[in-house]
Amino acid sequence: MTSKSSKIDQRLAFASATELLLRLRNKEFSARALLEFHIERLEKVNGSINAVIFTDLAAARARADEADAVAAKGQTWGPLHGLPVTVKESNNVAGWPTTYGDPALKDFIAPRSAVIIDRLRSAGAIIFGKTNVPLNLIDWQSYNAIHGTTRNPWDLNRTPGGSSGGASAALAAGLTPLELGSDAGGSIRMPAHFCGVFGHKPTPGIVPDIGNERAGSLIGNDLVTSGPLARSVADLSLALNILAGPAGDAASGWRLELPEPRATRLRDFRISIITNSPVAEVDEPYRAAIRALAARLREEGASVVEEALPFTDHASYHATYVQLLRGSATARLPVAVFDNAVRRSEEQGANVTPYVLQTARAYAQRHRDWLLAEERRAHLKRDWADFFERFDVVIAPATVSAAFPIDETKPREERTLRVNGHDVDYNDQLFWAGLATLPSLPATAVPIGSVDGLPIGVQIIGPHLHDRTTLAFAAELERFYPFVAPAAFS
């Protein structure tokens, strides 16, 4: 079959998934041609950013041909019929490697696909590859010993973020129109911010994790959720509709009906806008851009209050988050690493950073300490629910600055960042991820312009299960700040 990919306008490399699907339905080109178009772009562009690190092109081509045959009969597989997509490396796709960037897993082949992979395929998607991640998904840079370093399409010396860094870089560079990431420590929101794309961290629990367990572990983690990344809010909503809903035993008795958005016009939203924290200082040019956004929202008639949150003790909030986030990894630690964490947590006057000590204590904590942290979390969830009686959304930084230079000379725990002219602990930026993760809230990341030629964005946090509210607000912001392709790749 002739692909005719050369007939596809090169500008469509940066089109939304929604637009590409419309053109497929209108038979402007075939699924096979659209796939070949992305393969050709992959061959041309991917070498400079190393975003897509695995492909199965023979299977993708066969599926694209099948999609075209089905379409020729006037039939459809679903809302993503014929759309080529990639997924984050940590997603299990049957017959494909899932390594988490860990050399110990370099030979692991997933025996079955995750439910959410099956849902994408059932909706008609053609999954043709996987995108890069940091080692064990624990970094805001995406490099590992198996697949190397992924670079930001806006500046090849800077990080695209992590752990869905390959996903965001691939979207920004026009290698894929839709991606599937995951987030517990900002792993969707930070890369979206760094690369100028859109991402949605769903309310935990609405997107199933069945089949996406790490090899040797069936224990779930309610701080983690999978979610989509894309070049438009409409694409995020489309993907969420496909991904969300109970699976397995729960599907026999439960149905998901997310509430309609609280508002759909900017002037009808009640907004709290946050620009800084004593725990994670925000670089002034980025902070100024968020203040400018607040002014624009007021001009549009929205109700905006600055720096309102349901808590005042940022340090305690963050400590609870780190305790639960890092504590959740305890069972997967090698015995020697766990024993070392226990020793370090008991040392007096240990010569380590506060974050390293927090992590060691989280790994080594007693069960009672864990339960007390969960109790604090439960109170915070209640406080957030009360807070959202007065507000509809919170706008907050995605992290502390625009994309920072790649630094592979030190382990993550020992790095620093330059913020407002002085060095800060690299790990402090985790606070901005925990703002929504700790209380199990949805958050949508959207671009809001640029600083010094680098894209910047914010996260829009909403009430528990009000994913459609954050997406509706994001769609309103998108009118002013649509996706912009990096000049070097457009």
C-alpha cells in the first residue's frame, strides 16, 4: 500500500489529535499515510532529542492498514480510529520491554498490556512506540543507562522534565499527537510546563492501574495516577473519557460519572492564584508571569484572590507528602538500601541535606508513623473540600522555574538549582507536585507563555473528582495561550 505521506501538510506535525481525527474521518488521508508521516518525522527529528526510544513499526503498519480497511467499509473502532500515538515507557504493552530505565529490567518483556493500553487500542489508536523516562521514574530529567538522555526541543541543553519527559518532548517536537504519562511527583505537570504542552493528572482512582504493575509487585499506590498529555485541552478531555472508568472486579458494580464543570466561562470561575512558597521559592520571571496572568483574569471578569490556600504551614504539608511518597517505595528497596536508610535515620547530626534525611526517615518509618501521616492527610483532604466551597480552582506554579540545564554530574539528591540568584535544593520543587497529589486532587497543566525563550505553564487544581472543572478552565486559558511549536522543529 502506498502511504502518500508526502501529501500531508508538514504543519500537521503540530496539529491536535482532534484535528487529525477529523481529517481522517473526512478521508483527507489514510491511517497508514498518517502513520508513515509520523515515522518519517521520527527518523528526521528524534535523533536530536531522543524522545522515542522504542518502536514496533511492522505491527503499527499492519494495524494502520487494518484501520483503513475497516474505515473503507464505513465502520469504526472508536473515537481514536487510525490515530498514531506513543506511550510512556513505564506502560506495559504486551510483547514490548518495560524497563523503567533500570538496567536490572533491561530484558523484561511485558506479558500482557495494561487496561489503559487496551482502552487506547479499543478506541482505535495505533500505538507505535514508547518514550523515555528517568531511572525508576524518579527525576525531573529523563535519562538512564539503557536509553540515554532526552533533550528539550526548545533548548537541547535543557531538560524536558520527568518522569514523562520523553512524552512531552515528543509532543512538542511533533513526533506524536497524543501521549500517555503518569504522575505522583509532578511527572505529567512538570514536563508539560517545561515543553509548552498540555497535561492532565486525573483524580487518583478514576484511571485504573490494572496490568500496569511493576514486575514483581501488585501493591497499588493512591498517590500515583496515569493521565494524558497532548497539544490541546480537547485532546486531554477526549483521552480522559477513554481512559477513565472502573476495571476488573470493580467494573461489575461501579460506574464513573464525573461531575459537570462548575463553570465554563472565565468570568464565572472563583480563582485562587498562588505564586510562591517558603518551601519552594519561585524564580521571579516565572512568578511575574503568573501575576500577569492574574491581572488578565481580572480583566476578563473572573474573581481572583491571591495566595489563598487551605493551610498555612507549608513545611508541615510538604513533610507529610514526602513521608508518604517516599515511604510508599519502601517495599521495593533492596535490603541493603533499606538497612542503610534505617541507619541514616537514626544518626545524630548526620551530614546530609534535609531532603535526604526526610527520605531516609520515610523509608525507615514505623507503621504508626505512616498511619499518623495518613491521618494528617485525611484532615487536609477535608480542609481542601471546605476550601473548594469558596473557590472553584487554584492556579499554581508547576515547579520553581522554566526548564533548567541538564545536569548528570550528580545524583538527584545532591543537585542544586539557581533560583533568584542563589542556589536552592533541587528537590524543593517537589512541593509544587505535592500541592495536588497529597490531597488526591485533579490538576491540569497548561502553557501561559514564555520566559527568555522557554515555555512556561501553570497547574490548575480543582476539587476531588472535578476533573471536568479543571479541564474547562484550561480550555478557557487555551484561547489566550495555545500550543506553540518550538521554532527549531517547526
